[in-house]
Amino acid sequence: GDSVTQMEGPVTLSEEAFLTINCTYTATGYPSLFWYVQYPGEGLQLLLKATKADDKGSNKGFEATYRKETTSFHLEKGSVQVSDSAVYFCALSHAATGANSKLTFGKGITLSVRP
Amino acid sequence: GAGVSQSPSNKVTEKGKDVELRCDPISGHTALYWYRQSLGQGLEFLIYFQGNSAPDKSGLPSDRFSAERTGGSVSTLTIQRTQQEDSAVYLCASKEGAANYGYTFGSGTRLTVV
């Protein structure tokens, strides 16, 4: 079955540092890939997505590129801010019309950014 | 409503008691999902409702867990004879149509079984 593997956490960075959070996946076919973020006390929010190989998703300074050859979707940001402190989840889903397109999540990683 | 609403936000229950968790999805969203978020385990799919179709219950961990969705809107997740390992955050999400994006998550119900 499908699975998503994220690097172990937590991660603590200083403000303005470069961020990379690794994510690899195992799935049949061509899933869509997502990064979700959960800020303290809030629900999960979609951060970015990519629906096919070589697509780059981007939002709020974060980027991730769908790499089918390495089955990866690593999240990067050039300069993190304290407000980026949150839990980040990598996920995949299959495009399916009229069928269960549930998300399969990684375990999540907690990012703490100190001033 | 403007978002997915879950209640209660926190629930503490004694081992062996039954609990009901409620999810009120965004109006017009035909798909509704329940997930469980356990410490260190990520998010685990529990059950999926799509319109009037039979639900996909393949993620329910045991027969103590059940869910229903009345009138294609509000959903209730019921856990019978709760155990300590049921302690987790239970998240509900809804989306419009069959596309595999556009999910809106609620803030969850934190269940603690003592």
C-alpha cells in the first residue's frame, strides 16, 4: 500500500536559516503530493501541492518539487521566520473520480524557529 | 458554516465508557473523512463518506469504532468501551466533489481516556 516517510524530528532553527524537510513516498501510479501545516491550536492547512512529476508547488516562501525518479517531495524555505514554527506533514493522494481519494500522511515533523 | 466544526474540542473519559465525537462539515461538501492523530504516529485514516454511497470503513481499528453521517451533513464518530490506546486527536475533514485536493480540516477533538 501507499506510504509516506518523513525525516525524524523535531527540528530547531534560528530565524533566517535555510530549511529542508525530507519526504519520500511509496505508491502505485502517479499520486498527487502535498505538504500540510498545523500551527499551534489550529487545524491542518494545505501549504502546497504538486500533481505531476517535475511540478513545483510553492506558497509563503516554501517550495517542493515532485521528483518521480527519487520518489521525493522535499520541503524547502530559504529563510525561516518564528511564525513558521508548526508541525509539517507530507502527504499523498490518488486522483480518483467517485472513489476514495483519502490522504496518506507521514508522521509529521515539528519545526521550532527561535529569534 | 465557514469551516469544519468539531465538538467537543476536548474530552476526558473513563476507560470503558462510550464517547461520541461530532463533525459539522462545510455546507455543500459531499466528502467527509475522519482521521486519528496519535502522538508520534502521524495521521491515520479511519473512515470516508461520499454523498449517499456506502462509507469506506477500511481504516477503523476495531469494531468498537463506528461512524454515521446523517442527511449527508453532520457526522458522528462513536467509540464504545474506550481504551487508553484510543487517546488521540480525532480530526474531521470535508471537501467538495471527488478531486483529491481542497480538503478543509477541523481543529479536532482531543480525546483522553483515563
